[in-house]
Amino acid sequence: MPSAIPRPWVRGVRRLIGWLDTPWRSLAVAIVVGALGALAVEAFRALLFTAEYFFVDAQGGHLVAAARHLHPARRVLAPALGGLAAGTLLWLAERRRPAAPAPQHGGDYIEAVVIGNGRLDLRTGVLKVAASALVVSTGGAVGREGAMVLAAAMLASAVGRRLGRLVDLRLVVSCGAAAGLAVAYHAPLASAMFVAEILLGSLALSQSGPVMVASVVAYGLSAALHGPALQSPQLPLPAPPWEQSVWLLPLALIGGVAGAGLLHWLALARHLFVRAKLPLPLAFGLGGLIVGLLSLWRPEVWGNGYSTIEQWLTAPGPWPAIALVLALKLVAVAATTGSGAPGGVFTPTLFVGASLGALFASTLAALGAEPAGGPTVALIGMATLLAATTHAPVMAALMVFEMSGQYHLLALMLPACVVATLISQRLHPESVYGLAGAHVPSRRARNARVGRRPAGDHDRPRAEGSDDRAAGH
């Protein structure tokens, strides 16, 4: 990818950027990276929707609706064949993989920033994006946003490497990741906070400023093409809030315990697949087959869960139906990510949180003690579970209220997210990204982490968004 950029153009850009002071240089690069990240995500989105229409007749990314109209045999086989194709692609690529001349991270932008120098293995990253597209477009129970963020981060890494020592490559890749998240979820503030809390571990202006600029630029370019990421009705703030918000504490407790439980569940699924020692294509295919079989019972197990989240926010239905879909989706997500298939768990985590919130609201309603509407509880459930799995409470609260447009609920989401994070950290010290804290470790810690990393572990499930270390989200 970097070699495709003409050298005279690169030299001219270097000379121009070199005239700027370091802060202005970082902001200029952030603007460019934000714009390129937005274009990369939009291109991948268009390609993915085309593939979904070709494989399963899905319109506009609505995989669940497509699954409902497919013949049962095709509904079962589509995820299995998609997983088999993705596994074969990565397996063949691994056999022909040349030795890397310098330390590069296999399409994992979080690892490249947190324990590396920002250098991404572009060849591996492109293959993971392609494999993720195959898994997602055929109904795999993972998020598409992880591959989107990875594509933006890879493009940022290519640009940063061309600029050389003029820029901090880790910061440039962080700007690319923030841009990808902002476009994927239409949440520029939360995307910048994601990078600050999880990748950089710093809120210093020298780092957070460029990240915020890249995020806002990317969001601005895509906002004209898409509406809010999550369609939900306008919800009132419970009044009086101090009397009617006592349910926040039990909901936060449930979110914290459930978040830690979800992390243990995904780790167990991965452990079982690793013990099976199946070839990569067969492992991916088996994970897809499990999703296909479950979809005969409830087609909602397909995809990342967005359409079902919107259903829970508008007409959730009876609690037995919610509980059944949640149980089957947990198995489907575990089967897909446990097999090692690339894809994000960021959006599926939001689905689990919305389902738990909807169940909690149904319980309160049955007891005659529901203080706020079910959609309000579902949204706060999304935020608490996201906080519990990422260990980033501020990012989680910002993400959900930006996605839904329910800005007035932030005062309720923030304390619930903090409590859920504290509980989850006690039960599962590592977040979904495999980090024990939202800070950049020392060089010795970085080297120790790299040394302990098992061979072939680069496909372990992570969140999307960015995914998600997902497709690389």
C-alpha cells in the first residue's frame, strides 16, 4: 500500500509538513487521516453490502430480515460456507507468509499502539478485512465494524510510515482508529475517548487533540450519507430522577457481573476450539454451521445484532422471547469468535446489554415497579455492559448516548457505567482487549507481553471498533 504513493508527492508532503511545529503538524496529519479513514470505511461498507446482497439477498445490511426469507437449507449453509471460505483464505495466506523484516503486528491495531510502535502488517490486515467480510456477509454472529476500524487504521499506518520520523506513528494509527470508529458508530466523542482510555491511556492535549480532530473530520464526511447509527425513539428523563433512579444500582450490578461473565464465556469458547485442534477452515466452518443451525430456531442470531437492538428499543415483546434470543445469540457469538473467525464483538456486546436491560425492565414491570420506560433501561443496559467488558466507563456512556441521540440520559449512564466497570474489574481483571488497564505499559511490559503471546493467537476474539481488535473491532 505505501509503495503505491508516488515518491515525489511524498517528498513534497514531507517538506510541507516539516515546516510546521509539532502540534500543528499533528493536527494537519489528523485531518488527512480522518478524511482517508472515512473514505476507507465507506468503501468497505459499500463492498460489504454488495457481498451480503450477492450471498444472502440482504438489503442495506439487514441480515436478520434476509435470513427470515431464506430457504432453511440455505440459512444453515450460508454461515458455514462463509466461515469455510474465510478460514481457507487465511490458512493459504499463512502458508505463503514471508518473514517480516521488522516487528509488525498482524493487523491488530490495538496491539500495534499499546505494545508496539504503530507498524501494522498491511498484508495480514488486508487478508483479515477480506476474511471478516466473508464471515459477516454470510451471517456470522460478529460485528462488521471491527473490519471498518482496521481498514482505517491500516491506511493511517501506511500514511504515517511514508512520513517517517516527522510524525509519531502510534498517534497516527490512533487517529485512524478513531476515524474508523466515528464513521462506523456515528459517535465522534466516544471514538476519541475510546482511543484516549484504551489505546493511548492519556488525555493530554498533545495526543487527544489530534485524535479528536481526526474523529470529527471523519464523522463530518460520513454524516451527510447516513443518519444516526441506532434508531430509537426520543426518551424522557425519569422525573423526579432522584426518586425514580434507584433501579440504576441493581442494573449496574447486573451489568458488571454479566460483563465479566461474557468475557469468561468467550474465553471458554476459544479454549474449546483450540483444544479441538481443527484446521483453520474447518474451525471457521464449524462456527458458522452452529450459527446456521441456531438460525433455524431464531433468525436473530445472524449478524451483529443491530436490528434486534432497535426492536428491543421500540417493541421488545414478552420476556421469554427476549431471553430465548439472548441465549441463542450468546451461543452464536461464542461459536463464531471462539472458532477464531475475524469479526468484532463490540456490537454483539451492545446487543447483550440491550437484551439484559429489556429483561430487567420486564421484571420491574411485572413487579409493578418500573420507574422508566423499557427503552431507557435497555439503553443503560447497553452502556453498562459495554463498560464492563471494555473497562472504559466514560467511553461506554458517550458511545451509547451518541449512537442513540439520547443526550439527556448521560447523567444516568455515567454512574452506572462506573459501578459496572469496578465490579467487572474485580471479577475479570483483563478487558475484552486483553489489557489489564487502560494505560500504555512500560517498554519492559510490552516486551514481556510480546514474548508471552502464543503462536497463532492473533485470531483470538476481540471487540470492533472497532470491533472490536475484532477483524484485526
